[in-house]
Amino acid sequence: MNRSRLAFWIFFAPVIMWLVLLIVLPHLDLLTMSFRGENDYGDPIWTFENYTNFFTEPVYWLTFVRTALYAIITTFITFLLAMPVSFFIAKLARTRAQGALMILLLLPFWVSELVRIYGWMILLRESGVLNFFMLKLGIIDTPIEMLYNDATMIMGLVYTSMLFMVVPLVSVMDSLDDSLIEAAHDLGAGHLTIWRTIIIPHCKPGITSGSIVVFMLALGNYLTPNLMGGKNSLWFTEQIYNQFIASFNWNQGSAFGFLLLLLSSLIIWVGLKLTRQKLGEVAS
Amino acid sequence: MSNDLSVRNMVKKFDDFTAVDNVTFDVPKGSFFSILGPSGCGKTTLLRMIAGFEEPTSGAIEIRGKDMLGVPPNHRPVNLVFQHLALFPMMNVEENIAFGLKRRGVKGPEIRKQTDTMLERVGLPGFGGKQINQLSGGQKQRVAIARCLVLEPSVLLLDEPLGALDLKLREQMKIELKKLQTKIGTTFIYITHDQSEALVMSDHVAVMNNGQFEQIGTPQELYGKPKTPFVAQFVGDNNQWSGNVTQSNPGEIIIATDDGYSFRTKGDAPCADGCRVNLYLRPEAIRIEPRQTEGLNVFDVQVKSILFDGANSRLLTTTKEEHELIVTLPQTRKFDHIKPGDTISVGWHPESGICFEAEA
Amino acid sequence: MIRSLPRSKTYNWSFNLFILLYFTFLFAPLVVTCVLAFNDSNFPSLPWQGFSLDWFIADGPDRIGLFHDDQNLRSIVTSFQTAFFVSILSVIVGTCASFLFEKEEFRFKGFLYFLMLAPLVIPGVILGISLLLAANTAGTFFEDVFGLDFDLFRPSFWLVVLGQFSFISTFVTLVVSARLRKFDHSLEEAALNLGATQLGVIWHITLKFLRPAIVGAAAVAFLMSFENFNTTLFLVGSEPTLPINLYLQVRDGSTPVINAVSLLLIVGTSLMALANLYFTKKGD
């Protein structure tokens, strides 16, 4: 069929403008900015200084490593929690309950992240609801500050990104034929063996895509560490924000931004390579 | 001969729907037993109860004399070949077959030996390293069976395993399955809605309808002496007439059909004069242009079309009252002259008619 | 194990308990937030002082309810305007992109597709700073060369719209592409055969077929825009969107007005998400 050139250009023009002007150029700008600086006379020059700063200043690279590690821990905890939940919805719940459970699962995540974190704050803080009940019940004598520490922050991150693990897991478990589990059982396998040899291998694609998204979201999160983390739980996105908005050092901020982008791309690439998947498959 | 499986008064109810209704049967050791019925007749539920995936509402199951009620599927000496085979796609052929042995804690070298032997027995030597999606339909079939047989079950259950195959392969697999069962000697219980599968492979067939067994018998008995109208219609093709009994003699009755024919046919069940009956007649029981008309029911039909299908060729004919009849057309070249539109005479022997009293 | 396999009482019971706890975990912060919006207290905390609508309708001098709180109301309006423009823009460009990637063949298609997916893996914060940098660069360029001054290139309403549009378009593209892949091409060929032009076919046949997906994608785009924080944070000018405005308030201490806003957000987004779910189900 002879496709009309007009149709092609109508589709092509806005897309190429979107991708070049809003994706490619800004990130190239980010890269160049990260190599710019000023010499002692205040003239703009090319320099590696922004990157050497990162490696020589422990607070910078420690925050970076910490952020990456906590993002990995968050991903892992999310996976551990999401696995039985998705199994319940896909394999144990009755068909009629499945739809309702899915809707219940989705609803909290349509609400702004800020509202969800705010909810946790009024639950957990010193004057919060949980403390109120624990005092009333006599479990504790003085209120405990449950906010502003690493554990709470990780819980917040898990909460925020839960959905993006559960949804791919439910859909991949739905596609697991029940008769495979029955066959394994019939051939003498116990629960643990069935999980190890049948369910988890089958769910690999869902686990990968879920983990990638959760890791990404945790790494790039700003609100949760900022509002729930303590003074010592600085997140790398907060460093970027500080450089841009507080210190107004855009060059340093760009270098940080680029490093974060590099890290997230690297981990995603490794994840995809390990499971031999393509980004396009994971996305759809 | 001892029985590998005996089922007594088995009932299964889902809420107010009775899927299996008071079923009783025995399967002799080493035999090929089929349960034949239309979809939704309860045969899969029955099989899953034997395998242990469903608990019967009431009734008893014994395998080799041991009561199986309350025994979970993994502790029953039966294995199930699933409808869609349920081969594990995350493992290769060898790992699939070794799966059950590993669970039993059999040692590595022993597993290897048994797996190889089993692959040879099902005709797939050297296939151990292949992935499941590299196999053809028939090969998958054999792997699924090998995976169960390697555990040496008392009874092997098969849930329509040929359903997903194309016609040609299905014909081939029927014969192979039968050969395999004869060679290995394990008791097979086979479920199908395809009467030809059941007839070709089985020693005994149970015809199931609406949760009940209509008849249990050898394939020959089901075909030749169906006990119920359902069996007569479901097993093999049949032409049908309705009519009234006009005269009943010992061993023989005379029927006046609604379209005005008078037929003599054997009547095993005593039928009173005037009672309504349905008459069934196999296509191959109708002879075309019989030379000897003595003792036959003879009448004329018009050929509407020739349904040519090699050895299974038939004629689609109608009587002058527009009653459709299917008549077997033997491919002996003797009837090559018959063309659509011709009027031919046909006849059938009273012995080949099957009569049932019509339900009120 | 699964429904058809025998399960022990303990197994069933503990699984159900786990699911119950999980859903409590999911909904606790939202429920607490909603309930405390009606507490007749000056702080969003217990004890319960009685039911009150003050935080919605009070008009000073001690308490100012949401409906008289100009700052919050203005930010809600801003968010609506932002979401409106973002969904229109991203639906148009996203639909073009799905046509481009599903129906056209051209050089570098694979590379362009990869670029289109990139916003999925770029943290929102990075997207924000890149656009901020690029806008600044462009602004400087236009001022130096042409002596022109565009508001667009400073943190402002339209920069926020562009920033959100830049990654929400990717989601729209994925949703519309999924539907377009199900489209029966013989319908198009039939229409062409009956004398329609290429663009006429797209307008009359294909777009009609895509309508449920486009409406669904628009709703998703609207919600994503409405609750976006990370990207918006760096691009926002003098008109903060609702999440930014809430963030500033939460960071600096809280009043139950925030609960009132949250309640409206929870109810509003839930209704919208449910409607969206209902219509996409019906469309299938």
C-alpha cells in the first residue's frame, strides 16, 4: 500500500519536536552544564571540577551510595510483600472478589503521593494517632517519635511504590496456568518446591519490570525522604535540590543529576541484561 | 482379575448443581478404561476426584484396595496427564521428567538412568536437553505421559490430552497411546468427548451424561447394543425414526413410522402394542439396491448428494416424505453409477435396528 | 496452595490475616486523614473533639476553612488548568506517536522508539532540572541574539505544563499503542477500497476505534499531571500547583485544612479513577 507522505509528516513532526526539544536537548544541556564552571576570575570555563567535588567530598558520594542501597532494600522489601498479595489475588481469591480487590489495590495510588505521606505523618508522629492509641491502651508511657528515621522512610518508600510491583506480578501470575501447579503437586512437590521451581521462574518477567519501576521511583523520590526521613537520612535528590535551589550552583547540581541518571540507567540495563528482556517488553 | 480402581456411589455437588451423580465402576488391572461424554457431563470432575483435586460430596474411591478419601493428590498412587499437558516451560524435557523423582529424593545418577530409559520407552531418546517449546505437539504429549509413568503410578489418568492436536496427529497418537499402554501395562483412565478415541483405544468405555453413567461396556457392545437412546445417538452415527408399535411378537416388533412406513425390527424390551418408540439405524446397516430382498425392510429413496470421504463415503438421501437418511457408500466401484437426483432402493435387516421406547 | 489443592486451616487463616493487614496498611493513612478533616480541633490529631465542618467552611477569624482559603483554592485552580492543558497536549502528541510507531516505517525508528520510552526511566527530578536548564539556556540565547524576552523560558505555568507533558506523553503513547495494535487492518483497507483517503480513514475509522483508549489515556494524563510533584518542583513559578502548595504547608507545620484538601483530593481522584476504570471496561 502506498502510504501517504502527508500522514507520515503529520505524525512525525509533533513527535520529533517533543523528543528533541523536551528530551534530547535538555539532557544534553544537563551534560554540558555539568562540565562547566568558573575560573578564579569568574569567567566560564570547561572543567571536571563538579565531578571531582563529588568524589572528594564524602558527604556527596556517601549520600549517593546510601540512596542506591536504600533503593535496593526498598525494592526487595516491596517484592517480598507484593509476592503473597499478588498470589492471593491471582490464585486464591474467588473470581468475583478479584476485580474488587484490584480496584481497592489501585485506589490509594491514584491519590497524590503527598496526601499519602501526609497521612503517614499524622499517624506516626509524636502527637500522632498511633501514639494516641498506644498511650490510651497503656502499651507505652510516653509518646515515641516514629517519624524521621531510616526505617520509617523505607516503609514510606515501600508504601509509595507498592502498586508498581503488585500490578505486574498479578498479571504475570494470572497467566500462570493452574494446572502447572496441580501437576507439580501431583508429581509430589511441596509448597516450597512449587514456589521455587514453578511460580518464581514463571514470574520472572513481572518481577523484573516491577523491580525496575520500584527501584526507579525510590531512587528518584524526593517527597518521602524529605518529609519522613530524619536529618541524617539525606537522599541524593535532596542534594540536587539543594544545589539548584538553595546554593544556586547549577553546574554542581547538573553533575549530580547526571550521575543519578547514569546510576538509574545502569541498574535498569543490568536488570534487563540479567533477565534477557527488552525495555519495550517491560514497558508494555 | 483384581481391580486397580473401584469407585462406589460417587456424588459431587457444587452448590445446588450435581456434577457427578451416583457413579459406580471398577477398572481391572492393566486395562485401558475410557469415560466418554459430551462437554459438561461431569467427566472432568470425576477424574479430578480420582486424582484428588476435588473432594467427593459422598461415595468411596479405592485404588488397589486402599481407601483414598482424604488423601491429598501428591500421596495418591495416581498421576494425571493434564488437558493442556501442563509441562513446565521453565524446565527442559529431562528436568520435567526428573521432577517427580527428585521430589522423592531419588539420587542423581539413578534419576538420569530412569529418565533416559523412560525417554527411550516413549520413543524420544536423546531429547532430554530440548526445551519444551522446541517439541512438536505429539512429542509434548509423550513427554507429559513419560513424566507421569516414570513414577510408576498404579493408575494413569488422562484428561483429553489429544484435544489440542490437529486431526492427522490425533489419529496417529490414538494408535501410539494404545501401543504404549499395551507395552507398559499400566492402567489408563482416559477421558474424552471424542467417541472414536474412546472406541479405538479402550478395553472398556463408560458413556457419561448429565453426571451419570449411561452404560459401561466394551466398544463393540456400546456400538452394537446401546442400552439407552443417548448411547445410541452419541456413539457412532444413526438415522432415526419415530413411530408406534403395531404388533409385537417374541423377539420382533412391527413399527408404523410417523411418515407411513412399516418396519420389522428386533425388539428386546417387551413393548405393548401402540406404544411410542424411536428407531435407530446405523448408516452401514442400510444396503444399497439389495439383490436379496427376502426378510429386509425395503423402500425407495432419492439421492440428494454424495458425501465423498474415501472409505467413509456416504450418501445423503431422502425418502419421498423428505425424511433424511445417511447411507454408507461402499467404495467398491459397484455404486459408481449413482448420481445426485437418482432414485434408488435400499433395504435393511430387522436385526440391525435398535428400538427404544420413547419418553413420554 | 491454590484453590483446587488441599490447604490447611492455618494456611488459609494466616493468608487471610496477612491480606487483611496489608489492606489496613494500604488504607490506614488515607482513612485517618479523611476522618481528622472533621475533627473540631486546631491540630490534625486525636483526641476527637467532636464533629465539625470548620475546616471546610469556617470564615475566620480563628479558623479559615478550605472554601475561604484563597491560597489553597488558587493552587487547586492552577492544578486544574495545568492538568487540562497537559492532557490535551499529551493526548494529541501521544496519539500521533502511537500512529507513528505502530503504522509507519522509517529509518531510525528503533532509536526514536527508545527515546520515546526514555522518560519512563528518567527520574522526575532529573527531567525537571534538565528542562529548567534548557529553558534557561534558550531564554539567554533569545535575549542575547534577538533581544527578546519570553516568560515561557522562566519557571512559570507554561514551563510546568511542558515539563509534565514531556513524560506523560509517553504513558499516553503506550496506552493508545496497545489499543492500536488490536485494530483490524482490513477495516482500513476496506474503507480505502470504498474510496476513502488515507487521512479520511484515520479520521473516520481508526480514531473512532481508538476513542476508549484515548479517553482513558486523557484521564490518566489528567491524574498524573494533577498529582505530579518531582518534575513540577523545579519548574514552578509564582503559581504553585496543589501538590507544591501542600508540600510547603506540610513542611512548615500543618493545620486540618490540609486534611480537608486531602479529603477532596481522595474523593475526587477515586471517583475519576473509578469512572475511568468503568469506561475502559465497557470499551473492551
